[in-house]
Amino acid sequence: MPATRLVSPDDAAALAALLTDNREFLAPTEPYRADSYYSVAGQDELIEDLLAKHVTGTSLPHVILDDHGVLVGRITLNEIVRGPFQSCSVGYWVAEGATRRGLGTAALARMTEIAFGELQLHRMQAGTLTDNAASQKVLERNGFQRFGLAPAYLKIAGRWQDHVLWQLLTPRDDAAVDV
């Protein structure tokens, strides 16, 4: 059964190899990345930054594992905001060889459980390129609803691109608000 877990410094080499192998596949949906990003040192630095944000409560970075426990991607709750907003954004990617197996869908389902359960958030948001049907299906399968279009939202593949915006609200009526 696919799973997610908190990213670890021990994942740097596996992530660097996976990103290097999938560089061309991921390029159309990612911001421009310096060559150092694809190195073990680059992933060490990124993981250190993600875990520092996790300690402050503003991020929850997980890796995605397949049915055999092999690392096949990453999923992160970003920009966790408390107070009256109680919200986060979610971003994810899965290696090309692991697509169409339900791994992204299962990983997002798990992160949704954590966001609305353990973290007691009210809302999750995601953005996809307008033509990223695969990612949109992952969101739809998890109950996310399209709520808007953001023109020139992010600089992806070297140019500012429009994104479809998606959200999912907690199914609980009693979502806590610590202001």
C-alpha cells in the first residue's frame, strides 16, 4: 500500500537521483531549477530548509512511497497559516515511472487526513497549470473543487503561466480557530 512519511536528510541521495532521472518529465510543470538542485548537496540543503519550516509549523514535507516502500515523489503542505485562516497549500510530484498507479491520489488523501485531522486546518488549496489534466484528476479524486483561474500565477518552465485554483474545505463543522 502506498504511503507518505516525513522527509528525512537520509532521503537526499534518493531524491537527487529521482529528480535527475525525471528532470525532463518534470520540467514543463516546475520552475526553472539550477543544476545544483539535482545534486545530493542541493537536496540536502532543500531538506534542511523544509524541515526547519516544519519545526516552525509552516510546512509539512513528506515523501511519497510506492507499494514496496520505494521513494517515488514528494508532497508538501506549504504556507500553513493559523489564526482565522487555518489554511495551507499543497504541492506534489510523482516520478514518471510511478504515474497512473494512484500513488499521487493516495498521497494527497493521506495529507488531507493529516491537514484536517492532526493539524485541524479548515482549508487546503492547490494550483495546477491549465493543461495539467493528470494533477487535476488527483485533486478531483480527493474532493477538491475548482474555484478560479489565476492569470500569470507562477513562473513555470521559464515563463509566467496561468493556473487553475482548487480548494478543499474541512468536512468538520467544529474546526478549531486559535487566534
